[in-house]
Amino acid sequence: MRRDAPANDACTVRLATSGDSDLLQTVLDNSSGAANSDIFGLNATELLQAHQVHLALNDGEPIGCVMVTVANSSVIHNLAVVQAFRNQGHATTLIRAAIAYNDKAHAPEIYWTAVDGGTAGAWERFAKLGFEGAGVEDHGTLRLMIRKRPHNDLRTVEAA
């Protein structure tokens, strides 16, 4: 673990509100990859209006986010963690919090996500949370994954 970033136990996750656009923009500006706002073409305010956004904070400092689109099933996407706070379990904490919130608010039977096929860490993270391959082979470098929820039992999320 890096000495300049605190351990995961200092991380809290909450549902972002319209007043959190500056905090979300900080995360987007300090992380790279799919969640970069330049790739979306949307700014933080637009993202907050279009998606359910969960924000991770460490002593009030924004360190990560994950977005969820809720319909008949929920889609988890645009997971981002500030580089200085990576490899400390914050991404898993964000995903668990988003699933727990949605289980209570919407009770979806299926969660979907897509990960880069070349990113072993992402595959492992979602597999540990109970996701499994959905068999979509010809989808570029992305593979669609599925998580089936037996009877909305939150113990599967908390035990993962």
C-alpha cells in the first residue's frame, strides 16, 4: 500500500446530489480511463442529471465514483478512482455501495457491467463480487458481464 494515501477504512460512499458537481469533476479530472469526462463529452453536472452517481470520499476529499443507470435491470458503469487511491479496495467499496443502495431502492434482479477484456484486475474485482461472463464475444475489447440476484438477498453483497 502506498504511504501517501490512507487505507480503505477511511473511505465513505454516498449518493451524489446536484450540489456535488465540483466533487465529481475533481474525481473525473484526477482519474484516467473510461470515466474521464473528455471521453463522455459530458460535464459533471450533466452526469449527475443523467445518472445515479455514487461518490467516494476520504476525509471529505473526493477519491472515486461509480454511476448506475436504473431500468428493468441496473447497469454499473464509469467506475473511476483517483490514481493516488488505487489498489486499496475503493473500487470494490464503490460497487458494493451502489449495489446495496439499488437493492433497497429498486430491487433489480440483474446487474450488468462491461469491462475491458485486457484488464485482468477489473475482471477479478467483478468476479469476486459474484459477476459472471454473459457470453458476448464480439463486442470489441469489452465483455458484458451479468450478476443474478437470488431473491434480493443482501447477504450476497455483504459477504462478497
